[in-house]
Amino acid sequence: MIIRKKTKKAYSLLEVLIVLIIISFTMVGAMNIIVNANISIKANEIRDYANYLALKALEVLKSSDDIFVESDGYSALALVGSSVYFSLKEDGSGKYLKLDVPPVTDIGTCSKSSEYYNPVLINAQDKAYLICLQIHIIPRNSASTLKKYYEVDMQVVYLLPTGPTTDSYKTYRYELFKAKP
């Protein structure tokens, strides 16, 4: 009988367990990176859309195009120094300002039932993003030209995974508003 010496060595149980532990820690770390990246991407998407709404509203308010105001809001804009809150809405005929009665001065708690809520439509699907846009208009008279202009303050409130965020913008409108027919 011939006795042969083993030339191949097998891994011990301890060595296999150490390799499995290293692989599992690497997988957990990679999954954590993927989850954080997805949260960041969603937050950026919400922030981008909120900035899009704010930019759109700023362009509308600064343009010389007609902006129609609901009847109650139109009479309130006639008083210099008055303070009126609106939400920007669109219908088939164009853009108009909808008066908020009574005014909610703090929109920090944006909800789908809020007058300032703007539904997010991406690819014709309503996303569950909460974005509210409030427009605060103060009629003013220029001391030098005696011409009427409007001071416009906007607040955009949107809900990120980390909590609510508010952005504020200020502009002026030198064109008059029109009453909505």
C-alpha cells in the first residue's frame, strides 16, 4: 500500500468566516451608499421642481403680459399700502392670481388641502411632492414718478426627506393687474 501525502490544502472554517464577514460589511456599506444616493436624488428632484415653480412665477409677475386677478383681490390691490396674499393659478385662458381669503401668513405647514399647494405633474402623473407657493403683493406709489408699482414677496415651501424647506424671493411689478372677467 502506497501512502500519499496531501498536496492540496483546504481553507479552515475560521478563514471562510473571516472572508464572509468582510464581504458582508462591504455589501452593507454599498447598500448604505445606494440608499443615501436615492434620498439625495429625490430631494434634488423636489428642490428642482420648487425652483422651477418659483422661477415661473417670477417670470410671470415681472413680464408685461396681462395677469388677471379675481374680483376680490383686484379691489384689494387698488389700495396703496395694503397687503394681499395670492396663489398663482393657470386656466385655459392664461395666468391669474387667486386671492387667499382669509390670508394665511405662515405657509410653513404645506399640505395638499392648502390654497397654495401646487400639484407636481411629471410625465402626466401626480407625484406625492408637497410644494406650496404664496405670493404677497403690496401696492406702492413711486415718489418721483407718481406711478403705481407692486412689491412682490414670494415664499416657496416644499417638503424634503430631511424636513420642510422655505425659499423666499422678492421682485417688483411695474405693469398693472387686470380684473378677471
